Amino acid sequence: MGLVERDKVRELMGEVMKAQGRTLPSDDAADLREIGFRSLDFSELALRVEDELGDELNFDAPGLRRITTVGDVLDFIEQLQTA
Amino acid sequence: MSDSTVVPPASVVLVSGGSRGLGLAIVTDLLASGLKVAAFARTVTPELTALGEKYPEHLHYGSVDINDPKAGQDFVKEVEAKLGPIDGLVNNAAVGQDSLHVHTSADQVAAIIQTNLTSPLVLTRFVLRRMLAKGLKGRIVNVTSICAQRGYPGLVAYSATKGGMDSATRSLARELGGRVLANSVAPGFFASEMSAVLGQTQLDQIVRRTPTGHLTEPDEVVPVVRMLLLDNTNINGQVLVVDGAASI
Ligand SMILES: NC(=O)c1ccc[n+]([C@@H]2O[C@H](COP(=O)([O-])OP(=O)(O)OC[C@H]3O[C@@H](n4cnc5c(N)ncnc54)[C@H](OP(=O)(O)O)[C@@H]3O)[C@@H](O)[C@H]2O)c1
């Protein structure tokens, strides 16, 4: 399985937010609640990454609940791809 | 009431998933009530072994995967040989879920349905065949969940299986024409290995929404199961919710 690079994932995350009229801050420490990135937005991002990969990235919800910042999202997607 | 319609109390009860959590609490309670009990799970726990030592004549237990029908049938025959014909079945074994439907693999969906719906139906079929062939009456209790009636994120396939078992309960009650009383007990969330995946925030939220102010305890579900197995009631084809009115 190939790997969707972190920068590309960030770009896709920006697209998900843009489609909702929001902007993704450049700071990895930005808080997801403050920027309005909710759990279904995470699902949309994961599905866009899957499209790029051509493979499914299935995962349980507990891991998701620990995600609070933009950096956490990028880390989580990276871990999913290398798991 | 004519004698022909009275289903006597169960005397030999098979409990699936009796190794821990609610299943173990049910096994413990039925043994203390003087019944003969058979219990299986994939892994036999020290708690179940200890009960076996305490009640050597009354408890038969073993390691069985409910998804292996042959092993399940062999176990039922062992139970009959050791304890006598089974006239009570508690379908308690199940696996939980904590993943959004879109991120749950098709294989995982199939596995949840297999363990929580298909295999209990196949086990029920086998136990009923033995019961009816011997001219026995009996009782079935399906442990389902409040998830069968209310929506919870992360539990789509699980909820579908529990709703499926509640539906099967009603049709079994009709189909068995009063020879077997079939009911479901649907607990709200309680602390166990299965619910350990829930975060503290979610547990706090459930408690806040529960008029009785606490999560359901296995010990609060056990008397309801015992009543359905032993008491002379005309309850049949019902789903009894035990959740402190959290869902009301
Ligand atoms: N916990 C809750 O909040 C909650 C709420 C409502 C309803 N319920 C229902 O209550 C029942 C008991 O749940 P619990 O919380 O006590 O769960 P638990 O602690 O996870 O226990 C489940 C039991 O089922 C057994 N089991 C699982 N897969 C099996 C398999 N393939 N073959 C044989 N045995 C299997 C387990 O043993 P092995 O893993 O060793 O096989 C264990 O004995 C379940 O039907 C559950 O759906 C639970």
C-alpha cells in the first residue's frame, strides 16, 4: 500500500473545511473544536485519503476520541496508514 | 389456567457467555437458586472454574466458540449427559462494537452479525429441537440491549443484531405455541469488558440522563432473567428494558 504524505493529508483536510466555508489554520496545535472540525469531518477526510490510497482505512472510535488538534488528525491518519 | 398451558420453571439452564460480566452473574445467581447450569465461552475464566469447584454436581462448563456450531452441539449433548435435558436457554454471549459504520470493515460487520445474531439463532434452534423432541416445555431468555430501540453512534451493526434478536423473540413466542416462553431482557449500559471502550464523558452523560442516577448493574438485570426462567408469569414474546428509564 502506498502512503498519502502528511502534506497531502493536510491539503485534503483543508478541502474538507473549505467545502464548509471554513479555513484550516497552518498551526498544527490548533484545537479542532475551535476550528469546527467535527467527527464526521474526520470521517470525510479519512474517506478522501482512502480514495487517494485506493484502499480502506478502517478503525475503531476510541482512538478518534483522543484526537483534539490538527496535528493529532495528521498523526492519526499517518498511523492508520502504517498500521 | 389449564395445566397444558403452564410452562414449569426451568431446571437445567444453558447460559452462553457465562464466563464474565453479566453472563457470570446470571450463572452465579442460578446456581445459588439451586438450578443446574451449563455455561460456555471461548475462554474459561478463574471465576467460572471456582464456581465449578463450589457446585461440582450442578455446573457444567467448557470452552466453546459460539460460531462453531458443531462444538456448540457437542457441548449441549455433554450437558444433557451430565445434568439432564436442557429446559432453559439464556442467549447472553455477544461481542460489542465501537466504530462508525463507514469505518467498520465488511468483514467486521459480518463477524458481529455472526456472533450476535446468526450463532445464537442456530444454538436456539438446536436446543429447541432437543427440547421438543423430548416433549419438554421450556424458557428462552435473549439478552439484547437498549441499542435495539434507541440510536447510539458507533453501534450500528451491534444494534441491528440486538434488534434482530428482539424480533426473533416475538416470532419464537408465536411459533412455539406456549410450549416455550421466549422473552428478551434489554439492559441499558453497564460497566463490563464490553462497555470499557466507552469514554468517561460518555458514561457520565448516560448517568446524567438516567432518572435513577446510575448505570445499570448486572445485579439489577439478574433478577429479571431469573423471573423469566423460574416464575409462573404469562410474560411471553416481550422485551423487558432494564435501564433506570434512561431511554424514556
Ligand atoms: N455491557 C453493556 O453495557 C451491555 C449493555 C446492554 C446489553 N449488553 C449485553 O449483555 C450481554 C453480556 O454483556 P457483557 O457486558 O457482560 O459482555 P462481556 O463482559 O464482554 O462478556 C461477554 C461474554 O460472551 C462471551 N463470548 C463472546 N464471544 C463469544 C464467542 N464467539 N463464543 C462464545 N462466547 C463468546 C465472552 O467470553 P469469551 O470472550 O471468552 O468468548 C463473555 O463470556 C451481551 O449480550 C451484551 O450485548 C451489554
